[in-house]
Amino acid sequence: MGVKSKTAGWDWMAFVLGPFWYFSKKMYTKGFWLLLFTVVTGFLAAPFVWIYCGARGRGDWYDFRLKAKSKIKLEDL
């Protein structure tokens, strides 16, 4: 029995909410670009964007949190 990875795999909430899931996780830049891409293509890219969100959501969230934790705080110097 292996340990289930929380950094990869399908995320149903990210799939259902699409770019709005990124906004809920405070990943505003990525959510903005995904939503903009969807709107600019006349919503033709929407299925692909939502599938991307479901497939990459966990990995993007993990990367975002890792970068946030690794930032140097100037007040600690």
C-alpha cells in the first residue's frame, strides 16, 4: 500500500471550477491568464482549460505554496 500523493493527480474541484479554483487558492495571476485565454478564444478553449485545471491543479497549488514558503522575509534578516 503506497501513500497517496497530494501533489499530483486529478483534482475534481479544480476541474469543476476551472480558473475560478485558482482564484479561490489565491493564485490570481494563473487564474487570470486561464480565464482570459478562455474568453479571448470565444470560450472554444474552455473544455481544454477546465481539463488542464483538473490535471494540473494540485501540482500548481504545490508549486505555489513551495514558492511562497521559500521567499526570504526581509524583516527576519
